[in-house]
Amino acid sequence: MTDLLHFEDMPVGEVLISQTHEVTADEITAFAAEFDPQPFHLNEADGARSIAGALSASGWHTLAMTQRLMFDAYLHRAASMGSFGVEEVKWLKPVFPGDILTLRCEILDARVSTSRPEMGILTMHWQTFNQNDEVKLDMRGTGLLKVRGTNP
């Protein structure tokens, strides 16, 4: 792909909005069975007795869905050089079957690395929200994008 997003294409203040993903009970229980088998993620009865009051997605599942929304929104077409990581993740509200999730990504800061001038460092703020504009996940971290016209 020749039209990759580079550092210069992601200025401070840029906001990207993803497509949507509808969460199903089957995907919640399948993810939980493999990666986070707490009872309230595995069946509706235990979910109903939990603090969430219903079957709810694991926070790790919410992160995985967020990553997929991120990939579909921009990562699949980015000149990505990885990431330094995530500084903060907050699971603000449970994700339930039927929730329709959307990702909002805002570029908070952008600078070129002094030690690796081919690398742009983006400070990013991601929020995953549902069809009622309830923020379910709030996350901050970095993304690394290649600076256009530089060699690695």
C-alpha cells in the first residue's frame, strides 16, 4: 500500500472515529472461557448476581475489541513503527451484549524522536463508547509512525 498514514498525517488535535462493532453474548462468553473465566463473564445468571447486574465483557475483551476498532480505523493503513505502550487504561462502565461500540482517537501531542528522526511519537487518547455515548473504556498511550521521506 503506497498511501500509508505517516507522522505528518496525524497532527495534534486530529480526531479519528471508527466504524462500529455490536457485542454479542456469544463473543463475551467465548473470550471469557479462553482468557478471563470469571463466572460473571461466562453466564447470564452469574452476571445478574454481579456488580454489573448482567453478563458483561471482560475488561481485557473490551481492550481487544478496542484494538480491533483501532486497527480498522487507521492502523491497517499506517506506517506504524509500534508503540512505547499504554500509560493508563480505565474501564469506566461494563460492556454488555447488544452494546454497539465505537472508538474515538485524539492526537494530544506529536514530536519527532531526537534519537531516531525517522520516528514520530504521538501521544494518543482513545475512548470506546456505546450507542448511548457512554464511555466504556478510556486509554492513553503512544503510537509510533514513520516520518515521511526518511529511511529506517
